[in-house]
Amino acid sequence: SIISMNRIITIGREFGSGGRELGRRLSEKLNIAYYDQEIISEISKRTALSEEYIRRITESRPTVSFPIHIGRSFSPVPDPLVQQRISVYSEQNKLLHELADKSDCIIVGRCADYALAGRPGLLRIFCRADLTQRIKRIQQRHNLSLEKAALLVAKTDRHRRVYYHHHTGKFWGHSSCYDLTVNTSVLGVEKPAEALEAYIRAFQEQD
């Protein structure tokens, strides 16, 4: 099949770094589609699983099915939960390619940088920020104590790291997996969004 030449921007992000906001602002500036929660909603329709369940599958530590000993051979037990996780990940990858074929777009999370690797027009961004600022942002957003916010940031980052490595074999946040890394600590989100818009427009002119 012919792969479209749409401009696809993927955004991986540390929890509390403002990656989602960066993606939304960039989509408005470039006037292109933005996909985040919409992906979970669509997978829910396709698999008949609840959105909350899919969110937990795609944002938490993957379950591993352990083999049990039968006679002299080892055989994996068919675990329905594991099968559901595989089904969700497979459906998610299919959907990512459909969205990328459809139009220019920005996709947040979902290992999209890996799933869409090799496509012409792909730009992979990773958004990070200093830990203290991320904790502060999450504390304010969820009205938590500083300690609870710090725990939530650590837990969510860990889940994303494990999920990414489990499905890609690569290291979440490592520079080799991305084309650009953006730190929102100093300039916030708006200035990097403006800089990225200029970068992407210049990038398009080179195509």
C-alpha cells in the first residue's frame, strides 16, 4: 500500500511537562488534527471495552503471563487479560496508521513515534521539564499535597517508561528515539510552540 506524505508529529512527554498543551497549541497554529483522548474513545468502540479500562491498559504497567509447568514442557496459560491488552495495542497501532494516512496530524503518547517509524513526514518530539516544576504543575492541576503530587509524577513516569520499553524494546525519553526534545521549564509552552511551528514550516519547505 502507498504510504501518504502527510506531516505527522508525535509527542512523547514526561508527566506534568505540558506535552498535551504543547500538542494542542501546535495543532491550532498549524491548523492540523490533534489526537489524544480521541484514540481511547475509538479503541473503546472497536473493542467494546470501556474507555477507563483502555486508559489503564495504555497508561499502566503491562501484565506478563507466566508459563506453568505441564509435564516436561512449559506452556503459557491463555490469560484473557493479557489477550485484551494485546488486542488493545494491536487495535491502537492500526488506528495510528489510519489517522496518519487520513491527514496531517499531531498524536500524543501511545508509542506513536515507534508505531509510525519510517513514515515520510514523521517528526518525533519529546517534551520534558524539571521535576520540581512538573510536581508543582500536577499539584495545582489536581489540587494535591506536594507529597502526593510527587508520588503521582514518579508513578506515572514509571508506568510510561515500562509501557514504552515493553512495547518497543527502546528507552522512553532517550534522545535516539526522537528528532527533537523540548524543555518547557524555562519558557513555558507558548514560546516552544511558536518555535516548533517555525521549525515545522521550514521543515515542510525542504520536502
